[in-house]
Amino acid sequence: MQVVPVPCLRDNYAYILICEQTGKAAVVDPSKARPVQAAVERMDVELAAILNTHHHPDHVGGNQKLLSRFGQMRVYGHKSDKGRIPGQTDFLEEGDTFSFGNLTGEITHNPGHTSGAITFYIGDCAFTGDTLFAAGCGRLFEGTPAEMYSSLNEKIGSRPENTRLFFGHEYTEANLRFARTVEPENKAIQTRLKRVREMRRAKQFTTPTTVALERATNPFMRCDSPELIATVKRHDPQNDGSPAEVLRVVRELKDKF
Ligand code: ZN
Ligand code: FE
């Protein structure tokens, strides 16, 4: 499978997934139809499915126009997003599968950013939407810190270390600048920030990341780090140090950063 990132809007990524045996493709989170349509036509593939990680407009905004341009196709999203994802045909639950061409993948339900957020897994790739960003996570609009903790650590983070994680927004540099403030002694964060700055200067995308790299540098996946817990307790002396409570305070600090 080939994965082609398509930058959309200010900092969104849509992704086109290509089944090389059949020439059929799926698109993850088409914010806008036009850049996706241009990429599909340039690569001469047949768009066969839309995969929506959640219902926010910057992830589903292109659905309707793609359906009118390319005709009826499968539109996959979580079952609880019924009525919130334009054109949705498949209402998925934990462990359900999706397919296009000869390829089949599966999803996990990742509440936290929204109640219907899901991650699509296929081969060694995962498409996390706004649940996991490189060195960060989405805001808690419809979920609790405990849900986000579980989604990031027990679902996405429990995949094999080399799983490639394709995320919804190019926030990596700002996320690492924040990560450095909550874990100043973490060398992996410093090294990664340096590399990401070089990449952004060269106008390169920082997507995808990996499970291993996130475990080393993403504060929301490091809730057991003594340095991170110490930072949290400085801001919130009553904090009990449990993973969900650590994540809650780190998320609050990030919101204010
Ligand atoms: Zn979102
Ligand atoms: Fe988004």
C-alpha cells in the first residue's frame, strides 16, 4: 500500500491510500475536495472509499463534493457519528473492518477528542486523526482525560513499536516546544525538536511518526515519567499521580501554552 499525504487548509493532512494491485484508493479525512481530487486525478487512481476519523468539519468537509465528483462510495466512520459525517454508509464499532481494493484494515474506538473518534489500522500504518499528533494529542472536546489516556496508551500505543502513525495536523514543532517545558531533561525531545525544525525549514512534512518515537517524546504517552509527574505536582500539588490525572494537568498546561 502506498500512502500519499495531501496538505489541506492551514495545517490539516488528508491521506490517499492506494491499493497497488487494483489501482483503487481510499482517502482519510478529506478536509477539502479540491486538493484530494487533484491528487487522485494526477495519480490516476480510482477513489473507492472515504475514511473519516471523526466528524469535525476540517476532517469531513470534502466528503459531499468528492461523492458528487466520483460517485457513490463507502464512507466509514464510528457508529456514534451517525448524522455528523456527510454521506456516511458504514457505522463502525471497535474491531470492525473496512476495505478498498484488495486491502482490509480494522479500527479502534478512541474517545477523548470527540466521542466518536476512531483510528484506522491497515498493514503497519495507523491513521489517528486528532487523537494522536506527533508529540501531542487533540483537545478534549467530548471526552475525559481517562478516555484520552486509554485511547493513546492502551489502544494506539499498544501497537508494535514500528507502526507508522499518520496524524491529522502539522503541529509537531509547537508540540515539541511544549513537551520540552514539561520534561526539560528528556534528551529524545530535544533531539527530535532539532530535527523537526530542520524538516520544517526544508518544507518537509513531519508525518508519519512511530509508536516508538511517541513513547519517547509524547508527554501524553509518558504519564509514568518521574520528571513529568514532578512537573504536574508543581502545578497541582493535590495531584495523585495516576495516569489520567497526570494527563489531565498536562492537557491543561498545553491548552494554556
Ligand atoms: Zn478534530
Ligand atoms: Fe482537526
